[in-house]
Amino acid sequence: MSWGEPVLDRSSPVPLYFQVAQHLEAAIQAGDLAVGDRLENEIALSERWGLSRPTMRQAIGHLVDKGLLVRRRGVGTQVVRRQVERALELTSLYEDLRASAQQPTTEVLAHGRVAADERVAAQLRVAPGEEVVHLERLRRARGAPLAVLRNWLPVPVAGSLSTGDLEAHGLYECLRAVGVHVRSAEQRMGARAALVDEARLLGLPRGAALLTMERTGHDDRARVVEWGSHVYDARVYSFTVTLSTR
């Protein structure tokens, strides 16, 4: 296999199963073990590492519990996508993924000017039919599809953004580059079944569960500068919220 020969310190107080788990986790994080790769069976791995089968089983079980591996009947043990957990803050998905070493990439599916329908006009506080910038992007983390991002922005705000900028950077970073800073937002989260095109883009079966997020962003002068309607693969994505008493 491509993730190197194991090195164990049998004199260390760190349990052997945990050393094995750490080695495998490092290989997954480095991409040496990619999503979908299958591990050898427990007998082969035990012989390779010079360990008992219970020790190897415990190491694999540890990574299954962490969501890095999955056991499938008739298939074996495979590497799966790691859960992306995002704090509920006013940041962009791209920046959050980059900060957590998730290697984000963006495919721009649509980028152009469209006439605002009544819903978009109400969100952006413009007249129905007024020209706005529409974006649709597929966001990947470590090469695996994660989210479909749809945004609408006023032309004075986003008219100068290029497709190349949007492929290389997050939307908020692109906006900051042209002097627009998102300072506050209203956000609504929910869940629904995937539509046909969303399922295709995210590699999911039709009707699979999606997390949804709608956000209306405001700049320093309280102008509405973007409205986003995003969907996320619910298997590997979650939001976290910190609560406190008054």
C-alpha cells in the first residue's frame, strides 16, 4: 500500500492500537489513503504490523468511531470523508475549510447577470426585474463534493468579480478585495431532500438528506450585499452553536 511501512514504539506508554490508529489517520489526512481506498483485511494488517488481531481490530474501530473509516459487508474497510464541522459564525465556507486544512476547491457552474425575480428582489431590496449578479458554485473538500452554493448580489457590489477570482477564493474574500465587507447577516438553517441536479452534483442518491442555509449579508452601511441559498451533504457536514445562559 502507498502509506508507508509502520513504525511502532513497543516501549512507549502509548497503546499499540492507538499508535496504529495515529499512523493511519496521518495517512488519511495526507491523502496517502484517499476516500474510497480499501484497507487490507485484519489478518493481513496484523501480520504486516506484527500485532494481534484484537489490537488491529481496536485500532480500526477507533477510526470507525471517528468517522474516518467504515466497515461494509462484502466490501471491507474503506476510507470515508471526514465530517466537516463548522462553527456558526459570519465566515465563508471556503475560509473555514481552508483554516481546517480541508483543501477546498471551487467549480463555478454559473456566473452572470439575471433579472431578479420577486423572491430575490425582496431579499436584496431591489425592484423585481432589476439586474443582479447570480452565482452557482460546487464546493469540494479534499476533492469530494460537499456543497452547492447559490448567491445573488447587487451589480454595484459584484459586477467586477471574475470567474477566475471565484474559483481561486471564497466569495467574502473576493468581496473584500473590491472594498465590500460583510459585517452582519441573518441566517436560517433547515433540511430537505436533494433535487435531481443537486443529487447529481453531490454524488448522492435522489432524495438524499441535505442541510440548507439561507443568509442575507449586510455591509458597514447596513446595505444588503448578498443573499445566499446553499445546500450541504448532510452525511459529512454539520453546524455547531455555542449557547450560554443569560
